[in-house]
Amino acid sequence: MWSLRQQAKDGMGVEQWRAGGASCAERAKRTEASLSKVMYWDCWGPK
């Protein structure tokens, strides 16, 4: 799990978790994409 601060920084994480209509697989796929984006910005993004 990433921290709330990182989730807010990503800006998409909360919306994805609120998308209750999406299937588990779809949610997992989006969460994975969001996670990799967060990790990318943590490493390479502006501090």
C-alpha cells in the first residue's frame, strides 16, 4: 500500500478505488498502473 500523501500526489488513486462498478480484475489493473506511476514519480519526478 502506498501512503495517503503519495496517493493524493498521484491524484488518480482515490477515483480508481471509488469506481465500484469496475470488476476486480479491472481495479487491480488500474491500481497496478497507478502504483507504477507513483513509484516512477517518486524516483524521477519533481521533489
